[in-house]
Amino acid sequence: MERVLRGWNFMRWLRLGIGVYALVAAVQQQELILGIAGIFLTAMAVFGFGCCAGGYCAPAPRRNSRTNTTGTSIQFEEIKSDN
């Protein structure tokens, strides 16, 4: 229930509007495919799921630049100049 009530943003309202419009148009025109699309869009808006709901669209975290591909630490040596 928490997912349904919280997190409403512009895109979620837009999906709801398009989904309800598609459902109304599907009933008026007796179109099954449009009705299925309307149900899908409305469900996406109400239940808050989509392509990125699980966080799979986020880029992978950056690897530490101080480790190489084998996972061992790289040793650095400080070089000073006598200027």
C-alpha cells in the first residue's frame, strides 16, 4: 500500500492520464489491444513500476582506481623534485 500512495511525480501522473484515456477510448471503440495498453499504463502508474523501478537502469558503481583487475593493491612511490 505504501508504494501506491507515495512517490507520485509528473511521469506517474502522465502515465495514469494516458492509461485512463486509453481505457475510455478502448471501451468506446471496442478495441481489445488499446484496452490492454490502457490497463498496462494504468497499472504502471498505480503500482509504481516501470523499466527502472528495480534500479536496474542505474550505471554500475565505479571501481576503485587504486586496484587493478586482479584485485591487488597498486603500490605508489612519491617522487619529489629539488627545484
